[in-house]
Amino acid sequence: MLARRQRYPLQALQRRSQELKLQVDSLLSESRLKGVLDASKRRDIYQRCVQLKQAIDENKNALQKLNKADEPAPVGNYNQKKEEEHNLLDKLTHQLQELAVSISRENITEYASPYFLCLR
């Protein structure tokens, strides 16, 4: 059996961040392609936003706990790489928040419109 190559903790977090980025990009594309989404699709996208945000937060927490001493071998520009990962995770969080807010606004508009029409 082949021995698995030892993964560096920072490298593992970077890979996870890239997976999360792909998922966020996919979700953003899906939300844009559909144009006007029906309510169930918006709920689904909103729920996926929440789940992705939780995964990003877990990755951020792991990143914050990570120290240079955790690496089995020296890593060049360790602090810079760690900062870049933190910035990427912040960017993904911001993108998800914007999407969640826009979906929430669409839901409010959809549910509020008939109500306001009745008040006229």
C-alpha cells in the first residue's frame, strides 16, 4: 500500500479554502443565471449560504489556531500565506452576506407586495 504524503496544516487549510471558494462561486453563478428565482429556490440558495458561511467560519477558526510551529517543516512566507488565506475567507464571507441580503430583500418584496396592494 502506498503511504500517504504528510499534509502540512496550512496547506490543508488552503485546499479547503479553495474548495469553499469554488462552492461560493458556483452558488453566485447559480443565483445570477436563474434571474428571477421562485421562492423555494431562493430559500435553497439562502440555506446554502448559511451552510457555506458555517464552513468558512470553521476554516477561519482553524486558521487562527494554526501556528508556524504546527508545520512539520519550514514554510516560506508563512505569515503572509496565512494572512492571504484569512483575506480570502473574509472575501467569501462578504460575498455570501451580500447574496443572503439580496435574497432576503427579494423575499420581503415578494411577500410584502400583495400586502401593500391590499392597503391601498
